[in-house]
Amino acid sequence: MDTILFPTAWMNFLPFLTAIEFHSAWAMGMRVNLLAANTHKVGQNMTGSGIYAPHSPKVYHYDMKTESGKILFSEVDTHPRMSPDYPAAVNWNAYAKTIKPFPVQKTTFGGFVSRDEFNFTELFKNSGNLTVCQKELCCHLSYRMVEKKENESYVLGAFTGLHSRRQREYWQVCTMLKCKTADLKTCGQAVETAATRFEMFSLSGTFGTEYVFPEVLLSEINLSPGKFEVLKDGRLINKNGPSEPILTVSLFGRWYTKDAVHNSCPTNNSAVNYLLISTLLMIYKIL
Ligand SMILES: *[C@@H]1O[C@H](CO)[C@@H](O)[C@H](O)[C@H]1NC(C)=O
Ligand SMILES: *[C@@H]1O[C@H](CO)[C@@H](O)[C@H](O)[C@H]1NC(C)=O
Ligand SMILES: *[C@@H]1O[C@H](CO)[C@@H](O)[C@H](O)[C@H]1NC(C)=O
Ligand SMILES: *[C@@H]1O[C@H](CO)[C@@H](O)[C@H](O)[C@H]1NC(C)=O
Ligand SMILES: *[C@@H]1O[C@H](CO)[C@@H](O)[C@H](O)[C@H]1NC(C)=O
């Protein structure tokens, strides 16, 4: 499969499921072109369309200020896997499983991202190497901020388990995110602006699933095309100089075979069918 067309009424949800953020990450994780056309209803938090190639977003639009729509144009490869910039397959836990974990912080604490209880540890210095674990998932982060801001807090977080009250979708998430305020009790709450730029970051995790979507979301809900990449060993790293101010850098994993509805999956004929159905199921279930 090369290209997926995805018309949607997608309600944005920070920190991981804002349309442009998740759709662009999905295209990278699945290594396909994704043309996502979202409805534009600002009052319902529905905005954000884009044309996303496997290696990078081509063009996107996010607008919470006006009610007017927009047509997006971009050229995409018909067969991206034949193009020289087609990304290599990623072994998502290769790096994380082979390194010696950084000393786990004594200051790990629990916190909620909507109803999911994450384990967090603070990025309390302007640079460092951190590990935080939850059950079998360990997330590693190396980072260096351009400048540590006194009024902003960031945490590294790990979550593995069935998501939300409905307990249907199995998530595995490693995330570096900005807390709503400098108060660590607000980590995981929605925040749309940031001032902290990163000179470098490298995020990885001991994922049990091969479906991992790399997300980088910047201040005021912007993507960061061309400024990060995923290495074959599963590290999500920045490139081409310091980042713009960051809201979140995440590896968002979906372990479809651990979903509570997996057994009711209607078709089982081939791997391709299975992939298609589970990803579509996932998209619909999230809504
Ligand atoms: C839209 O998002 C804001 C901020 O996250 C939230 O407070 C509000 O309830 C959302 N609106 C709807 C209709 O869900
Ligand atoms: C980490 O997460 C697990 C599972 O939710 C929880 O039992 C444990 O208490 C958490 N650790 C800390 C330090 O919050
Ligand atoms: C993080 O680890 C790397 C090697 O893995 C080391 O070069 C670097 O100095 C460490 N940074 C900090 C702030 O400890
Ligand atoms: C934090 O401080 C910076 C200046 O260092 C300022 O630009 C920014 O608005 C402040 N943010 C908050 C949330 O107060
Ligand atoms: C469906 O596919 C899975 C994974 O390929 C396999 O383990 C399972 O036995 C299949 N189920 C049926 C009913 O064919």
C-alpha cells in the first residue's frame, strides 16, 4: 500500500492526539503517504489537515482562529518505497534494549494524561540522561536544552496498558512533554505554548509492538518537518540545529494484538488486511 486517503472529523486532543501531530506520525510509522482531510469546526476543536509523506510532512494546515477552510496542494511520490528518501524499516526497541539504562530517578512520580496513569520523571537540569519505566516499558531520554526556563517544567513519561476508561486500546507511550505550568502536578494537562528550545534530544523505548508513531509537536501546535528523524535502531532524534520551542516529543505505540477488541476483528485473511483493519479500527476507536 502506498497512499491512504483519510477524510475525517477529528477532534484534537493534546498531548498526543491532535490531528496534524498524530496523522503525520502515523504516515511516518506506517511508511505510507497519508492525505488527511479534517473537517474544520473550531467550536468542536476540529481542525488540522495535511499531506504527509513517509519521511516528512509535505504540507499541513491548523487554524483555531478563523472558520474558513483551505485547500492543500503537494506533490507526493506515487510509489514512495521506490524513492531514494524512503525511510528504512525501524526496529523500535533495538537501541533501548541494548543500552545500559540510565540510573532510574528516585524522583519518579505518578501523573495522569487524561485517565491514563503515567510514570514521570522531571528534566530538572538543562541537560541529562534519564530513564523512566512502567512495567516492562522503559523510556530513555538524552537531552540538552538551549536554556532552562525557570517558569517551565518538562517530564519524561512512560505508559503501558489499556487506554482510558473504555480499556480497549493497548497503548505504549514514551514521551517528553511540557507540563501545563511549572508545577509538576500539572504534567499531562493540555498546554499549547512553550518557550524552551532543545539543542538535542534522543528518545527511545523498549517497545513490545512494531507499530510506533513518532511525534514532535511545537509551540502553538506546529509540526517540525525536516528537524527530526527516526534511526533504524528506534531512536527519535533532532537534527539540523536546535529545535523550536517544544510541547512534546513522543513515541506513541499501539499494540493492536493486546487490544480488548482484538478477538472480534472481522477479517483475518492476510497480514495486509489485518494491518489495514486494525489501523482503521484504531482511528475510529480513538474518536
Ligand atoms: C476544546 O479544547 C479545549 C482545550 O483543550 C477544551 O477546554 C474544550 O472543552 C474543548 N472543546 C470541546 C468541544 O471538546
Ligand atoms: C509506576 O507505574 C506503576 C504502574 O502504574 C505504579 O504501580 C508505580 O507506583 C509507578 N511508580 C511511581 C514511582 O509512581
Ligand atoms: C549522557 O550520556 C552520554 C553518553 O551516553 C554522555 O556523553 C553525556 O555526558 C551524558 N550527559 C549527562 C548530562 O550526563
Ligand atoms: C516564561 O518566561 C519567559 C521569559 O523567560 C516568557 O517569555 C514566558 O511568557 C513565560 N511563560 C509563562 C507561562 O509565564
Ligand atoms: C488470525 O491471525 C493471527 C495472527 O496472524 C493468528 O494467530 C490466528 O490464529 C488467526 N486466527 C484465525 C481464526 O485464523
